[in-house]
Amino acid sequence: MPWTRFVAVLVILSFLSGCTGYRNVSIDGAQGSAPVSLQNVVPGDHARVTLKSGDVRAFFITEIEADRILGAGEDHAFSDIERLEVRRVQRDLNNQVIGVIVVASLVAILSSGGSGD
């Protein structure tokens, strides 16, 4: 039954990767005020910014101003941004507990013997 362990690991890894994906944030109409869709973007989120020049920058957001987004060593006007993707870095207790349970389950699955003795 080694395939059952493989399937369990695959399911757990799929779950974990789904929790950390980037989501697109619309920045249309960013003329002088922060777009409405940015109301759910907060300092501490991880941003992946594609600039109109083609450069891609990744950073943790430190501040959102009316016309720009700021990070450590980063300062980008919304008018210069082609695409904005954001990933929320979860730090609350519930997610930590779920993470511990998932990791413990993974360890138990991988360490269980398959000899059937």
C-alpha cells in the first residue's frame, strides 16, 4: 500500500500550496486615489508587482498610500504598475494549529511502516 502514502502526501501538499497562492488585485482607475480593490490589501502582505517596463518586483508591503505602494526599498506608483498580485501571510493562531496538525500527520504517514508484520 505505498500508493496510499503517496496520495496522502499529494493531498496534503495540494492543500498547503492552495493556502499560499497569489491573487490578482485590480488597480484600474488608480488616478489620485487607491483603487477600491486595495482595501483588502494590508501591510505585511507579500506583493508581486509587474511594472509597465516589464520588471517584476517581489516584496512585503509596508505601506499603501493614495497613489503608490511601498515596501522595504520599494516605492511604486500605481500608474507604473501593469499587474499586482498579493499573497496574505497568515500569522494567526488557527493557521499555526492547522499547520502543526498537517505536519504531524505528514510525519506519521511517512514514518509508518508498511511491512505488515
